[in-house]
Amino acid sequence: MSKMPFLSRAAFARLTTPTAKACLRLGLTPDVVTILGTIVAVAGALTFFPMGKLFIGTLVVWFFVLFDMLDGAMARERGGGTRFGAVLDATCDRVSDGAVFCGLLWWIAFGLHDKLLAVATLICLVTSQVISYIKARAEASGLRGDGGIIERPERLIIVLVGAGISDFPFVAWPPALPVAMWLLAAASLITCAQRLHTVRTSPGATDRGSAAP
């Protein structure tokens, strides 16, 4: 899983290493921690966001996103992760991201009845998956497909900060949610275009003989 950009490598290690060691002593594995973190994050997003409890939902999702980052620290303590663990981690990231946007989409469409904002949220939902797919498909073809102005850490920061501020106790600022969603929608579309351009300009990208799956 991607690390939050505002944490240095040393600071992140200081936060996660002791907890990772404790989890290993309890007999937990990195894969189990990944799955547990994803289950609770998904449950929190699909429980609180559709009810309009955006601040509580943000706290739950944010905590378990950070909790899920323990899997990498645990893998390092065990001498390195496995290929399956990497695939599982990436898969769970996609599931939790989808749950966040689905929960918000439900509230926006059926709670706020805001059709335009629902469109922006749907764009965020789709592009969050497409951005990752472009990279994965490109790398499977031996090409580069990374980069872009926004990746998963930034995406989570924007959507969760926007949702949290819009429902913050006593000082809520409702416009924070539409600002965040439209900003993220635009940035995500740009990132898709940037990654496709990176793939298109990679060496061997125009070679013939590679069929789509």
C-alpha cells in the first residue's frame, strides 16, 4: 500500500514498527492484517457515509487505512513480503477505495439529491479503478504506466478531508464535499490521460503482436 506523503520513511517506521512487531507476536500475518483492515474500512464506509455521518465515517476509514499500512511493516519484519501479498494488498486497496466512493455516492444521490455532485463522485469512483488498471496492464505488457498528478494517497486525503470537514462537529462547512469531489474528479481524469500518454510513449508501446486479454 502507498504510504502517506506527509510521513517520512523514518517517521513512518517509528509509528508502525513497534505495532508490527506486536501483531507478529500475536500470530497475525501481513495478509490477515490487510484483510481485517479492508473489512472494517469497507464496513465503516458503507455504514456511515450512506447515512450522512461523514465525519464519523471519515474517522473510521482513516484509522483503518493507517492500520492497513501495518502489513508492509510486518512483511519487512519477517524478511520481506510475498508476491501473493502484494497482489492481495493491491486488490484490497481497490475494494476499500470503491467502498468509500460508493458510500458517498449513495448519500449524495439519495440524501442530498445532488445530481451534478453524484456525477462527479461517479467519475471519482470509476477513475480510481482505471488509474490503477492502466498501471497494472501496462506493467503486465512490459511498459511504463505510472505517474500522474494524483495517486492513491492524495486521492484518499482529498476525499476524506472534504467529507470530514463538510460534517465536522459544530463548525461543519458543507461546500467542502463538492469542492473535494470536483477537484478529485478533474485531477483523476487528468491522471488517466497522463498515464495513457506514458504508456503510449514507452519503448515498444507500438509494437504489433500483443493482443488484449
